[in-house]
Amino acid sequence: MPGGIVTGHSHHGSVLLADRCPLCHRPGGAPCAECRELFSPLGRLPPPPGLAALFAAVAYDDASRPLVTALKYRRQRAATSWMADAMVAVLPPGRPDLVTWAPTSAARRRERGFDQAELLARAVSRRMGVPPRRLLRRGRGESQTGRGAHERRTQITPFRPAGRCVGASVLLVDDVVTTGSTLEAAAAALGGCGVARVVGLVAAATPAPRGSAQPVAFRP
Ligand SMILES: [Zn+2]
């Protein structure tokens, strides 16, 4: 099998494992072509309040959920790379000033050793030739332990600016959008410190009714 996966005994097990599909665990790509066939491609979606537009690579469903979970809990370089390609592919032409992300909580970042939204954002930024910039932090106290469930639910502003906001037009990356409340809160924090235009880009989204089909651009 020319160009195929090298099989047989090898001491480079980690290299081979990197090419295994995180969904079906067979060699042949991460994810492999057969698993990719099961994904439902998305594209432009109705944006949450505060965002000019929202784009998603695939539907968040039974087919894609294991991949999204793999990105979240294990550092999956090949899968992150594939997903970043798929995310950039659904964007319209044009470039924002910066790429940023909706950061995970400090506690989760410590627990997992990385922030999957940041990894996706940096991979997307490389593909677009647009600089990545940390513009947001989780709100103060969010990472404290021992908070009650009610208190967590009623916390309404989990993001604050990470410092001086720069860039009029920002691409905001996250792994999954379901209700849109996380992206809405992140966009509000960006808008509050002077970012004029926020476009959302996520790996996966729960399917929503199609919005208007107007073309979108990073600049009005
Ligand atoms: Zn597979």
C-alpha cells in the first residue's frame, strides 16, 4: 500500500497512534474518511445577539460529538488540524483583524493542560494569516470551587477583557455552540472594550433554523 499507514512492529507507536481515527480508532486519518462521511456539514447560522454572523463546520450530533469530546479532553493534533481546515472552509472571503477565542475556565484548563478553543483558534489563525490574540478571560471567581449550582447558573457575565482591546473586526472561535449564550457573553465583553464587529466560528453547532442568506463580510 504505497503512501499508506506503515503497519507491523514499530517502536514509534505514538506516531502511528497520531494517525488513528479518534472516533473508530482505526488507522487512516483523524478523523478517517468513513467517519467524516457521517458528519453533517453546516455553514452560516443565525448569530446570537452581539455577533454579526456565525459559522459552524459541522452539526453537533451523534456523529461529530465523539470528535468534539476528543478535542476537549485530549490534545488531538491531527483532529484539531482537520477541524481547523473544515472551519476555515465555511468562512466567506475576507479577513478579520484578529482571531481570538472564548477561553475555557482556568480550572478546566489546569485539569486538561490546554484550552481546546485556544488550540482551534491558533490553528484557524495560521490558516487565515491573521494574528491570534487573547482578548478575553473568564470572569473573576468563575474558577473557584465550592460554589453552589444555583450560584453558577445565575452568573451571567463569565468573560472580561484580557487587557487592552485591539482590532475593529474580530473572529471569535469556540468548539461548540448550543444555546449561543457563551458566544453572546464573549461578544458583549469584546464590544464593551471597543471591538466593532465580532464574527463567530465554531467547530460544531446544534442545528438551528436557517437564518437569512445575506452575504456577510468581516467589514461592513
Ligand atoms: Zn473513523
